[in-house]
Amino acid sequence: NTLNQLLTEMDGFDTNSGVIILAATNRADILDRALMRAGRFDRQIHVELPDLNERKEIFQVHLRPLKIGKDVKVEFLAKQTPGFSGADIANVCNESALIAARKDKDAIEKQDFLDAVARIIGGLEKKNKIISKDEKKTIAYHEAGHAAISWLLEHAHPLVKVTIVPRGKALGAAWYLPEERSITTKEQLLDEMCSALGGRAAEELIFDRISSGAQNDLEKITKQAYAMVSIFGMSEKVGNVSFYDSSGQSDYNFTKPYSEKTAELIDEEVKVIIDAQYERAKKILLENAEGHGKLAKKLLEIEVIFSEDLEEIFGKRPWDITRDLSEDNGNDAPKKNKITTPESEIDIKQEDSETKSD
């Protein structure tokens, strides 16, 4: 078979033959252990997605042949593209040039780059898509719920932009600016879950009903909750245990290394965590009902809102002020981002067999 033939070829080289074998994969966890033994692929180099400073340098490379406007700042572009690979950044630059060319511009402006990022993440705008007034109102309050809670919680990702203009299969989309992190705390995960549940909580509070638009939200927070309980050891009842084999080379002969009783306990703890964050989301929206309503109405009126609009309604985030002061005092050590989701989508109306949401 292929593996045996590859091992035969590799073992056939002498140690002084001068031949170096390189290989690349994004699933090192499923490789056969025979491949990873000493003398074979025994040296591994993990290449992460670029952090903020690395994205700035990549942008500088791809912007050299382009004529850009004075309003374009490399640091701003890097902040708008968390989780983007080098190829993604090259695509952003190319797409922004095409957008500017279609508008007969002499130089690529800041808005062209923002439109390029939005198109790459969310797909093409579909302004001619027919959406009923009720659906549009539901989308607006759903997205406003996400935006309001993310703005009001310390560890939730702050909003960059939210729109109810349909893109791709989604009827609405929001972009957030994740903090660059190396590790994630329990409080950070809970705040992110609460923010993700803000859309459905808003629907229940405003319309006294829920829709299928929260499908992706629920999928995301369910995975997070199970990870907290069964991987990160963040449940008091289950304890400081992890049932995840990070090497992918588990010697277990059964599907899961725990009993049915433990499986039931994990399920119960997951439900407790999710229910608690859902109630928390509803409480935050009730306490800030006026601001949430203003935000949704503004979204219905102009279809696109930015962080400046949230600051105008809710005020500046106090945690941002603290971080700004910290940075001014020289605390600017680079951080790495673990998991980022720059976009959130909602699709109230289920089409075909797939529904994107958030």
C-alpha cells in the first residue's frame, strides 16, 4: 500500500546521501505513528495562522505593487483580518483592486478593502433578494442582540460592523474583532457563549417566538460547552479531566474513554452551562432594552452599522479604556489568537437543506 511504499523509499536512503524529505499536512493528528518515528518524519514544525504583527508584514508585501489611498493604514487592515492566512490576505488585496477598478478609481481606498473583506467572508451582496418586513425586523433585532451583548461584556469580541444586507446564503452578517490570545479562560468562553446566544434571546424577548436563524449560534455554543466540560476540565461536577487525545494516537479500544454515567453527567453539565448563559443574555438585553431597540431601529433604517454607532448608544467600552492605558504604559507584548470567528451570519428563512445563522 501507499504507506508501506513511502516508508520503503524513505528507509532506502543512506544517512549521508544528502537527501532531505519534507512533507506538509493540516491533519498531523491522523498520520500513522510509523511515519513519525525517529529517522523518518521525526522533526515537526507547527505553522500557525499569522498574528497581528505578521499580518501587517504580509499586507506590506502584497500592497507594494498596488496604488493605495492616503486613508489606508496597514495596521487597520491587519486588525480587520483576524484568522486570515497569507493566501487570504493576498486575496483581499486582489479583490480590493478589482473593486476599485470597477469604480474607475485612481487608487484603492479604505472602503474598497472593507468591501473586499466582507465579500471574502460573507460572499456576494444580494440587495435584490426579496425579504419580508417581518423577516427583516427579526434579522435586525437578532443581529442587534449579538452586537449589544458583545459590546457590554468584557471578554466578548467587540463589533466592527453588522449588516442586514443579504450575503451569500445569509440574510445578515456581523464582523467582530477578536482579541489576540494565547490561552482562553472560562470567563472568556462564557462571555462568548452569552454573546452568541444574544440573537435568539432578542427574538424571544421582542417577538415572544424563536426562529431557525440561531442554528449556527447553537451549533457553535454547543461545541464550546462540550469542550469546556470534556476537554478543558472547566466543570466542577465532571472535574479536572480531559477526554481528548491531542496526539490523535490513542490506544483506547473503545469509542469514548468514559462510562455512560459520565456521558450523562457531561450532557447535563453542558445543558446547565448553555441555559445559564441564555438567561444571562436575556437579563442583559432587558437591562439595556432601550439601547438594544435603538440599535435595531438604526439597523433597519440604514442596514449597516459600525462600532461608532454602538459607542454612541451604549458609550465607550470601559475595558477598552483600561487596555488603551495599559498599552500607553508600554504593555504591548504581542499576543497570539487561538480561535477566531470574524463573522457571524443569520438565515431566518431555511433554504434547501442548509441554513447559515447568527
